[in-house]
Amino acid sequence: MSVEPQQKFSNAEVLSILFGLMLAMLLGALDQTIVATAMPTIGRELGNVDQLPWVVTAYLLASVAVTPLYGKLSDIYGRRIILLVAIATFMIGSIACALSRSVPVLAVARGLQGAGGGGLIALAQTIIADIVSPRERGRYQVHIASVFVTSSLAGPVLGGFLAEHIHWSAIFWINLPLGAAAYAMTSSRLRRLPQVGRKHGLDILGAVLLICATSPLLLALSWGGVRYAWFSGVILGLFAAALAFGLAFVWRTRVAEEPLIPATVLGDQVVKTATMSAGLSMGVFVGLSIVMPVYLEGVVGLSASMSGIALIPLMIGTVAGSTIAGRTMSRVDNYKIAPLVGMSVALVAIAIIALRPRGVPLPLLELLLLSITVGLGTVLPTSTVSIQNAVPRSELGAATATSNFFRQIGSALVAAIFGAIVFGNAGVAREMLDAGGLKLDEEAIAALVISFRHVYMAAFVFVVVAICFFWAMELRPLRSGHEPPPPAHD
């Protein structure tokens, strides 16, 4: 294997490249949040309301399933060209979405859009790894976290405004200027990226098997308890299909000359433990983000608009946590300290709410929510950099994309568990949402309190397991340049 000598990038050059990458990432992150508030308007205009959930599901399926494929392709053909392909695919999909005149067509267009969006975030993280050493990389992760917070806060507001005051198609047209700017900036500024001289092969069968395993799994997690009962034939059939194709993918990984996800990546102790810890931590964050509006409206008694404001600490805490962890990584040798302390703080905050899910003063609740996400936010940059530090540069794309893939699967799984707990409680939460914030009687509130106590108990367990995985992760010295990764401990 030959590797092109690493070029030095000044801080100004790194920030310049990073700005273009953040635009590309914003495309993918924003489109996951901007559509939700426009869904009622889309349903009224296009009709076929029963198929409307496919507008969200199609994007999710496509974006998650293709993430590992983008990582491998970037290792073969280079980051720049594959990122440009992802941006172009996303923009073509956005145009198709804006021009759609029926829900089925819109769902297919969303799938195409997701096929582009699935590579944007993982590729951006990989490119940062190409230009910044592992020891300095953590402090740039805060910019990545800020993109997600911006999309989480601005997406729903922007989606509702455009759908109400302009037209629902504007939520897709707005991607064109953003995409054009991201394409232009990344195309010119990424020409100096180092090229890896190792030749790779693409395991097409492995890619097909992974997509076939991922799609029914995500469908089962999305539909279970919502469209079908968890133990219905449809959901059990989807889980069975996911298991069968998953086992076939494992077999293919063992026998392929160069599998889609290299054995050196899957078998690395740091990759395995960091991915599991990050997946569970991100899952708790995503799961709470989904069910907390029900808690704030049904248990705390806030209005829909006030519950949105009350969720702000939950959404912004990850940026603070990422900043703390990123800066810690560049200053200390034991970079595991910040995440272990952060997750312990989150654990205490979750335990307090679990012990008293009703009656906590709102200011204290806000502080606890902030503590939870600050703590969980410390895991994300540390796990990403640790994984990238553990693999050779020729496998950076595959390793980064694989960790992102399993992180998204973990998020979907935990969110599904939280949703099953809340929405499986005699229909109380569903009745409240369907009635648009129905005022609950005391008996219904009590039932909802019990459900959320179980949610917080489940979150507590998930964070404990995440701590165990992170504690078990090998502490390998962070490289200050692009020398080979440190060896694993025997």
C-alpha cells in the first residue's frame, strides 16, 4: 500500500474547507426535520393521507442503507468525487420532490433524495479526518454538532413557515441554493485532499445484502406499534427478513475477498466498543427528543408551543458536550475522562426524573434535560475520533460510515422502544396527540406518568450499558499526524 504524503493545512484552510462541509451536512440534517411540520399541508394538497408516512420512511430507509456504501466508495474513488455525487443526487432528488404531484411519487423522490443525503454526514466526518490529525480533530467536532442543533431548532420552524406562507414545495426548492453553494465550495476546496494509493474492490453482493437487511429492520421499527401491532405477522415477518439477510451479510463478510465492511474494521476493539457506546447514547438522545413533547404537554401541562421552547435545552446540550469533549481530547492523554464523567452526570439526571416523573419544578426539569444531553454529547466526538484513530487512512471512509450506520440503527431501535412504552399505554398518548393537545383527566395523567417512569428507567439502563462499553474501550494514544494507527493491546 502506498499513501500520498500528507499535505499540511493551516487553521484558516481547515475552517474554509469545514464551512463547505457544514453546508453539505446541513442539507442532510435539515431535510430530516424540515419536512415534519409540512406534512399536514402536503397531505391536504396531495391527498392519499394513508401513504403519507412513506414520505418520511422512504428517506430514512435510503439514507441509512447507503451510508456504508458511501464510505467504501470514498476509499476507492476518493472523498471529493463521492461527496459531489452525494450532493448532486440529493439535489436531483429535491427537484423531483418539489415537482411531485402525488404521495407515491413524492415518496419515491424522497428515496432518491435519501440516497444522496445518506453520504453527506459520514463523508464530511471522513474528510475532516483527512485534513486534521486525531489529536486536533476533536475540537472541530463542535462544528458538526452545531449543524445538527441548527437543523433541529430551525427545521420545524422553517418547514411550517414555508408550507403555510409560500408552498410546501419550497421546503425542497430551498435545497437548491444550499446544495449549489456546498457543491461549488467543496469541489474547489477539496482538490488538495490526500489520495490513498491502495486499490480497493467493491463488494456489490455485500452491499445488496446489507440494504436488504437494513430496510425491513427500519420498517419494522417505524411501523411497530404505529401501523401494526408489534407481534403482528407483518412486523414479525419484517424482523425475520432482516435477520435472514443480516446473517447472509455476515456470511458474505467472512467469505468475500474484500467485504463492504472490512474485517479489520468490524473486528477492531475500539471500533466495536465506541460504536456501541455512541449508538446507545445517540439512541437515548433521539428517543427522548421524540417522546418528550408528550411528557411536557401531558404530564407537565405545557401548551404545544411552550413544550417546543422547553425542549431547547435538550436540543442544544449536545453542542456543549461535544465542545467539552473535543477540547479535552486535544489537551489530555486520557481522553476517555470527559465522556465517562459526562455520561455519569447524565445518568444521575435521568435517575432524578425517573424517581419523580411528576412534580419536578420546570426550571429544575430544564436543568436536568440540559445535563442529560451535555453528558451524552461528550460521547459523540470522542467515539468518532477514537474510531478514526484506530484504523489506517485507507479504511477511514469505511470505518466512519460503518460507525454512523450502526449509530443510526441504534437510534432507531432505542426510539422504537421508547415509543412502544409511551404509545402502548392504553392509547392515552395517542389520544392526546390525535386531539391536538387534549386536556387529560387525572387518571390518564397518572397512566402517562407510569409510562414515562418506564421510559426513564429504560434510558438509565441504556446509559449504564453505554458507560460499560466506553469504559472497556482501549485507550490508544491519539496520533498527532498521519502515522500508522497505534497497535491494539493484546
